[in-house]
Amino acid sequence: MKKLLLFLLLPFFCFGATVELTWRDNSDNETGFIIEFAEAPYTSWTEVVTTAADATSYSHTTAADDIQLAYRIKATNSTGDSAYSKVRYFYTRTNQERNNPESRARTTTRRR
């Protein structure tokens, strides 16, 4: 399988508890993509879904606001899995913060 590149639609934070993921499909023989996530401190990864072949996006609704999340993706087929994509980090924000422009200005995010 070719190298998998993960690109994200949103910049390192999202409002509410839905994270929009998108990636470039560089493989030509995958049967799907396995998406995993972990909450801080990122020690335990959970499989979210295995998408269909040629998928390039997925919306993940989490259980809570105000959490830090990390995502990684790998392609899969009958012979095995690709290496994981780079890990991408998100911080979910509450709806109250979304409606308050001052909180948006004060929010800082880290890129890892």
C-alpha cells in the first residue's frame, strides 16, 4: 500500500462534539480505512469505524464537549494494514464557547 496522508478540515479544535476528518486516498488497493481515536493522555486507542474503499472523509461524534482527542488512520486490505497516518489532535469546545467571540479569541491550540 502507498503512504497514507491525513489532512483535516478543521484547525485543531471543533465546536460541539463532532470532529470532521478528511484525508487523501493514496492507496490503490485498499478495502477500507480504519479510523482510531484516543482521549488525552492518548494511551488507549479505540477503533471508531472501518470505512468503505475509496472513502476520504468521516464525521465522528464524541460523547462530550471539552475533551482533547487524537486521531489516526490506516488503510486496510486482505493482505494487511498500512502504517498509521500522522496523529492529529483536537480540542472540542462547548456550544457556549462557540457563541462567545471573546472565548474564541482567548483559545489557544497546540500543534504536535
